[in-house]
Amino acid sequence: MKDYMIKRLLLLVIAFLLLPGTRGYSSEPDKSLLWKSGISIIPYPQSVVFRGTDFILSGTIKIHLDKGASPEDIFTANELIRQLRDQWRIICVITENSKESSIYLTRKKFLRQLGEQGYQLDISSGRVIVSANKSTGLFYGIQSLLQLIQKEDSRLYIRGMIINDWPDISIRAVHYDTKHFQEKKDYVFNFIRVLASYKINMLIWEWEDKFAYKSHPEIGAPGAFTMEEMQEFTHYAHSYHIQIVPLVQGLGHVSYILKHPENKSLREIESNNWGFCPLRKGTYDLMSDLIKEAAEATPGSEYVHIGCDETYVLGKGVACGCKEKAEKEGKFALMEVYINRVAEIVKKLHRQPIAWDGGYNPGEKAKPVQGLFTPGGFDDRSDKAALEKGYSLYVYDPNPGIEHLFLPYFYREDEKGQVKSSLEASYSVLTDAARSGKYKGMISTSWNCSGVHNQIWMLRYITAAEYSWNGKQPGLEEFEDSYFQNYYGHQEKDIKELFVLLNKASYYYMSTFERKVWHWGEIGKTHMPDLPRDDMEFDPFWNTEYADMINRSKDILAHMERVIALCEENLRNEVKNSYDFELFRGIAKLFRHTANTYLALSALETSIGKAAASHFDDNQATYRELNHAVKIIQDNLAERYQVFDEIKTTWEKSQFPKGMSTPEKKYVHARDEQRNFANRRPDLSFMICDEEKLGLEEYLAKLQKYLISYKTKYLSE
């Protein structure tokens, strides 16, 4: 005990010396007070003051609630009990005897500055008081409290302090895009809990065909969630102070509807399944049906999102009159026809409409329906005009891009070279937005065009949670370090390095074969090496033409071996959210296989070249070298399917099989104008379809046929 008290006293003196305005020097002058004290908390509180002595967690902890506490507050207390038990093996009970209690959850004290979502933590040696005005604030208070617990030897404690905290932006939304994947129920429940722990309070679910519409049964994919299942998710989310908002895509992004023959007549252009015609009555009959069901599936939620982004087709339809109207009144006016009619459908259901586009624009004659919730931040003049007219605004967390299978958190490039990373872009936009005071909401989007597993979006979601709650601190570098420690635990090992390596490797993967096709212009093509012809004639062009890719592939091999080793180490360390490392490992093996494929093609050409060189001197040597070339291909093909099987097994721990059919219904797969990478195939083989199209199997068959003929012709005696 004596040694412990001396150690704690020294830590308190050091913390005091590092406080702003005190004597002493901090080697981290830009770091936050809590981070310098060994605490990673997300989002960071608005106000923290250390005072008093520590609260020690020992024995059975008694929790006191206000008399007549609401069901929401009782849930919060039970959630605190559950998490203290699961995370720290601490036993807690709820008691009505305030004198015996050590943790108090109360809403009796009115704290004007904190609003409905704010809270106060008052921590001292004998007690912890969590105060809030509303049940949401009380819930958020325990989320912060849980992140303040520290361990020293076998002792668990919370520093003595007082925290006053509230959000800069009241609606903090995550966009959940399941157009290409459908997670299992247990995964969705856990996803909700994780978001709530970081004070996200809205989940905008772009479910497309992953909801089984009763009015239009052709739309729902096989195994789509039923009305009852969506209602179950919604009630569950509400208990965690999250509202699920259905996103019913319209105008653009509706190939999930228009690919079906029953709805083909609603296309603006007959040959294009991407967009509705906004001038056809049938469009609104169908959307009215879908929106009514979406609202029924999400009871208690305040909003319906009506989409309306990427309207590539809009204003091109000749037969329906859209082109003529767009030319006379403008494309924006044509968009507002759809937005306003659908928004009125939403409002009749006593919901508020949200859209990706079509907000108030002082330069346009057409005006959006009152109450439409749309993005701001594009220009100050429009924002000011919209706010003056009574329209609420939300800020976009900038879209990271369409990188394949991983996100450009720390490194990003475009056609011109390296540009600002996605984390830097999010930090810049969200901190400005949070400090501006003009936004009611923030939406962190996750358009999953390129097959990124939802778990790999978590850093993006939590970055948005951080800086929409508090736009003042911490700095981005501190947040990155805090995230890896907070989300994965203190046992984490070099995870930022892992992220950087996968981040950069995703650009390598994207640049291989024909994966950049459609979005990047002329990208070149990877060919197979030349096949031997009569008397071993052979053109050795491949290693020369692809020399740069060979060198890049060698570099990637070393990097992916490092990633795989880090995954194994973190799994052995039993970090939190360990499933992520199974995903990372599978992706690293896929990227490694891509590199191995290029190196196999290089070795293949080298082997055939050796066979050709020995043909006139030693037919047996040529035959052996040709057999070696066959084995190079066979080994690469075996690796491809081994890696793919591992990825499929890992992903299907959390997801239903992509593009699955059931005995009752066959999945309808259709491409659309956007040509998403993740939609190149109905199943997960979109990840390896370029390798499959390369023609290794056909090449192998021809080489084996040549091998037989060579043996017959030259070695038959």
C-alpha cells in the first residue's frame, strides 16, 4: 500500500506540473490533459478538471438511481453493470439506499449548459456522481465513465476529476450501406452497441434490397430482413439512444428496383436501370408504398432519407419529357419535382425528409419543400440563405473515395498523385463544422462501392463521432493514437503501421490487372507470357514490359508479410474487436497473392525461356523446365482458391453469403451505370475475378497439351 501511495503521489505531482499555467515543462504541449494522464477517451469531453483523490473500484459496487427512475435510466444502470462485469469483472448491484452507494446516477440536478445530451461526472475517493438533464445524457455519462477506468498492477481506479460535457452537433449520424452485403443479426446488434458507446445517435440505413418489402416482393433479395426484424433492430437501437433512419434511394441509385421487369416502365431511359423518371405517376405510387413500409419498419424514428444523389440519368429522357423540362427549367428544377413530391409523402407520415441533394439554393427558382433536411458546407451564401429560410443543415463527413477493400485513412492518391488523406479531410471539415454552430447534424457516409467490409469503416465512423461531438480537441495525431488504444485495447501492437501498409497496398491491388477499369480512363492490360510454339519458338517480352509491376510486387510481398505477422501478434494478445484482424489477415493474403501472381508470371516466362534455350542441346532439360512452368501455374491457382476460401469463411462469420439464393427465391444480379467494383460478380469472387479473367487455366491447359506433344515428338524413343 505504501509503495502504491508513493507512486500515485508522484503521478499527481507530474500531472499538476503538466497542467497549463503551472510551472514545469510538458514534452507534449499540444496533447490533451487526459491523454497525458494515460487515458484514451472518445469523444473527448468539453471540460475536464482534475481534483481530489482517486475512486477505487473494489468489492461489490453499489449503484444508486433516483426514486421512480425511468425505464431508460434503469436500462442505463443495467448497461453499466453489464459492461463493468464484461470488461473488468467488477460486480455491481442497484440499491435504493443512497448511503451505501458509491456510484450515483441522477437527473435531479438541472444543468442548463449541458442540454438534453450533456452530462456531468463528479469523481472523488468515495463516490462517482453521474448527473444529466435527460436520459440520453445519463447514458452518455456512463459511456465516458467506462473509458476513464485505469489499471495499475491489480488495482482499478478512476482519477479524481469533474467533467462537464455536451455535443457541438446534436445529430451525429453514421450511414450504413448494405447494398452489396447483408450482415447477420448478431453483427447488427453489436454494431449498434459500438456506435452508441461513442455517442453516435443516428444510423441511416441504406438497405436497398436487404429489406423484404411486402408491397413489392420482387425488390427484397433472398434472405432480406423482414418487417419484424427491422422493427426489432429499431427498438434495440432506441434503447441505446440511436434512431434508425431508413434510406429509400430514389431518382438515382435505383437499379435494385428497376432491374426487375415489373418496374422497368418507370425508367427515365428504357435501356438504363439507374434512374427513375420523375414525371411518371407510377414512380410516386411505388415510392409511396416503399416509404410507408420503411416508416412502419422503423417505429419511433423522426426521419426518412429519400436519397437523390448521383442522378446521372436525370434530364436525359426524351420520350417521357424529362429532357425538354430540364432544358427549359434546368436540371435542378426537375430534381425538385421528385424531391418535393416524395418529401410530401414522408411528411404525411409525420416524419421529416432528409436528402443528399436538392436543398435551398438562392440561385434557383425551384425551392425545396419546407422541412427538408439537406447538406450544407458547399458555399456560405447558400448556407446562410437556407438557415434564414428555416431549413436545417447537416455536414457531410467527406467521402473517402472508391479504393478497393481498404480505406485511404493515412495515404490517398488520385490520377495526379498523392493528396490529403481521408482522416485529414474529415478532421478539417468536421472541426470547422462543429465550431461553426450552424449545423444540426453530421452524416459520416460509407458508400460501399468497392467492397470494404463494414468493420474496416469503424475508424471513419469513430473519427466522425469524435469531431462532431467536440470540434476543439484533441488534435488529429493524438486522436489516431487514442483510437487504436481505445478501440483495440492497451494490448494493441503497431496497428497504425498495419493500417498504413494495408492502406498503401490497396492502391497496389487496385492498380493490378484491370481493376481500375471504367473509373480511371486508359489503364493498360496485363497479358499472359508467350506460349511456346513449334520447336520451342518463344517471345520473351513479359519481364521487360512489366518490370515496374514486378518490382512493386516484390515490395508488397514484404509489406504483407509484416501485416500478417502483426495480425497474428494482436490476435495472440487477445485485443478487443479481434475479428478485425481476421479480416485484415485475409485481405493481406489476397494482396500478397496478387503480388505472387505477377511474380509467378515472371517466373513462368523465365522458366519457358530456359526451356527454349536448352531445346537444341538437351530435350530432357527442356521437358523438365516445361514441367516446372506447369507447376508454377498450378501452385498459383491453388493459392488463389485457398486465399479466397479463407476470406469467404472469415467474411461469412458476420455476413450472409453475398448474392445468395434460397429455395424460395433466386437472387437477381444486374450491373448498372456506376459499375461498382463490389458488384462485378454477385458473390465475393468479385475480389478475384480479374485473376480468373487473366486466363491462367486456359494457358495451363494449352501448356500441358504442348508438354504432351513435346514428349511424344522428342522423348518417345
